[in-house]
Amino acid sequence: MPKLKTHKGTAKRIKLTSTGKLTRRRAFGGHMLAKKSKSRKRNINTPAAVTGSMAKNVKRAIGV
């Protein structure tokens, strides 16, 4: 079977940690921030982990 190409859109959005976990940015932090509470904006700003079956698909897409 030939090598798979890295999916560049996924590679730009998701980072691999040193322990092998996947981190991603949270949604809803790009605009209309005046109506969102401080705690909500703070939570949006923290990275989230990609888990479960989605992580398996993402790892394949980024070539890990």
C-alpha cells in the first residue's frame, strides 16, 4: 500500500503533544466576544483534547 499524504488542513489545526495526545483549539472564539462572559471566553481560550474514534481518524490524517 502506498504512503498516505498528510492532510495539511488538519495538520495546521491540530498539534501532537510529547505524550502522543492531540490538542485542538476551541470553537466560538473568533468574533462577537462582547456578549460572552469572561469565564466563557477564558474557557474557549484553553486547548481541548481530541479523543476517541475521532483521534484515530485525525492521527491517520496527519500521518502519525
